[in-house]
Amino acid sequence: MDNLTGLVAVSMLLGMPTAAFAMYTFYRVRKLRSEERMAAMARGITVPMAPDLTEAARSRRSGIVIVAGAIGYMITFTLIARVEPDAWIAASFGAIPLTVGLGFLLDSALIRRDLRAS
């Protein structure tokens, strides 16, 4: 149990500042984009307010990232299971994000099909 406590402590110590930095970076990029749009509008340039990606592209990207993460998670615990047989239980939990990612990919395909039908 002591090893697990150390792992969690190190993960939290490194993970919290990383998450805070990522949130600040996201905020700063959004602020700079807004300032750029406001400056363009002040000069009289029309700026499209459309999102960067379409709904299908966002769904497809989310699906790919989640499926890749789930596969990596499952492979990691499968390799650990070679030494510790109880890790198979943890590897099986990778099915949850895998199916969520497949759902996003299905959503992307359905959105594209609906757009072609319209």
C-alpha cells in the first residue's frame, strides 16, 4: 500500500500544476483570439464567428482520442498482467472509454450522413 501512496502523491504533485498550466494556456489562447477579432472589427473587417471545427469533426476527433487512450490503457494493463494476474481486471475497465470513443465515431458518421442527405 505504501507504493501506491507514493505513486498517487507523485502523480498529484506533477499532475496538478500541469492541469493548471493547460487551463491557463487555453484561457490565454481564447483571450488572444477574442482580442484579434475585436481589433479586426474595429478596423471594419468582417470576421466570421463560425466555430473552428464542424460538429462532425469535433466528434470524430474526440472519438479518435478516446479510443486511442483506451487502447493504450488496455495494452498497459495487459503487459502488467504478465507479472501480476490481477491486472486483467484493470485492463477490462478499458472497455468503458473504448465504447464511449466508438460512440463518438458513430456520431460523427451519422452527422456526415445526415448532412449528405439534406
